[in-house]
Amino acid sequence: MRGSLLVNRRGMQRFRQLAITAAGSIKIKLLLCCCIAFTLLALAGRASDFMRWTKHVVCADQLSVPGKGYAVLINTWKRYDLLKQSISHYSSCAGLDSIHIVWSEPNPPSESLVSYLNHVLQSKSKGARQAELKFDINKEDSLNNRFKEIKDLKTDAVFSIDDDVIFPCSSVEFAFNVWQSAPDTMVGFVARAHWVDRLEGKKDYYIYGGWWSVWWTGTYSMVLSKAAFFHKKYLSLYTNEMPASIREYITKNRNCEDIAMSFLIANSTGAPPIWVKGNIYEIGSTGISSLGGHSERRTTCVNRFVAEYGRMPLVYSSVKAVDSRHAWFW
């Protein structure tokens, strides 16, 4: 009799455990279903809002001030295929006013190259005004050439770009509109940082931080000129006002002209740059950043420039501009 009661009790306990487990499983499934349903409703609402918005909103290039486009400043060196790809791509961007090619090779550009690039620009340019193509010929081979003053620039905005990277026109136009909201600062796609070297116990000694340090901390203090907007006045300041010793150092060491421009603008404004989200497409081979000792040389540049200015002008920021019209989560 006792054995029978014991078996019945164990059976009831087992049944209760199964019931509790089943109930918990059902609750979890119901919760998951609710979450999925809520997400679908939110996305549907977002989509409907977006569809209504697109009926009334102007496109990115229409947000620009009429007649105030930007000049693309391309730095290149004996990579004609890459140059052709870059010109072909940026020729179709709506805000383009002119393209200036920084030419530092010993021989001038060939007639066939000039003819081909002009044909591409004329066939792909958008808008009522035809964009211009100009070669800025330099006698000396120096990285400072990319920031030489250009006397006949018709636009305030300069988009500095390397010949081996491509950004969609939509990203370029968005960055241009961000720059228009803060035309004295530098607006770009490739962020970097500087850090105080506390491990060595050195006072006022800084380390150049690459992409991984920016990704890890979410903080930056520079945007590289390989893909950035800035005001044309900084070309004049770089050429005529920045300490000549900095330009001489860059020419000798063939590095850090982009860091020098970041220092120049930060020293002028006292403000940080603005990092813009954009898709980057590498179309060339690896550059000097892939060489051994690159970070160490950049660290030396940072500290050399700090000594020249007598202080650290770079300002930290954790702000990132994102085009919310083309991002679900931002």
C-alpha cells in the first residue's frame, strides 16, 4: 500500500515538473512570437513612413546651396588605371564642380591621358554646368603638393581623395552636406586618434592610434585627408602659414602630410573633426600604411608636430554622422 502511494506521489511530482517545464517553454515561445511580431510591425511602420517621406523629401544633392558645389582634389602617382577609375566614378557625382589632379611626376601627363579623362568627365557630368578637369603640375615630388594653394578654385569646399579609394556619390554628397553645417572643420570618412603614452611614464608623449584603437574606444581626433572635406582656405594656410619646418620634415620623410593638415585645422578652430559613416572600396594595392614601422613613424610625426606648435591642438570626439535615411539602426 505504502509502495503504491509512493509511486503515485512520484508520478504526481513528475507530472508537475513536466507541466511547469511545458508552461515555461510556452511562455518563452509566446515572448519570442511577441518580439518578432513587434519587430515586424515596427519595420512595417518604418517602411511606410519612409515611403511617405520619399514622396516629399528632396534628394541629398538638392540640399546643397545652389551654385556651391565642391572641388575634388585627387592625389596620384603613376597609377593611371586607378586614376581613370576615380575620375570616371566621381564625374557622375551631382555636387561636383571641378576635379584637380595633383601631378608630381617628372614628366607631364600625356595628351592621350588628358583627352581620355576630359571625355569621361564631359560624358558623365551631371547638372547644367559642365565640371572642369585640371592638372596641377608640380616640379618637385613632395607630399606637400596635395595641399598647395590653388588660386582659381571656384568653390569653398574641397574633397581630398586618394586615387585608390572609392566612395559612393551618395556618401560624398551626404558628407558635403555635413561639411556645409560646419564649414570650418574637417569632415571625413577615415578616423584616427592620438593617445598619451602613460605606460612609459613619459610626460606629454603621444602615440598615433590606428583604426583598431578608434573602433575599440569609439573616440577619434583626426580624419585623414585620403577622404575628407575641408575649406579651401586651409590650402593657403598649409602653404603659407604652417611652420616651414613641418613641410620640410614631410618632404624628407615622405609621410604625415595628412596628420599635418589635421593639426593645422584643429589649431585654427579649436574643434574636433567630424567622422562620417560611409562605404569605402579599396581599388588599389596596399600603400605605405602596410609597411613595417608605419605606426612608429606616425607616432614620431605626432610628437614632432606637437613640439612645433608648442601644444597638442587635436581635440577628441565620439560623434559620428550617419545618414539616417539609409540606415535602419543608427
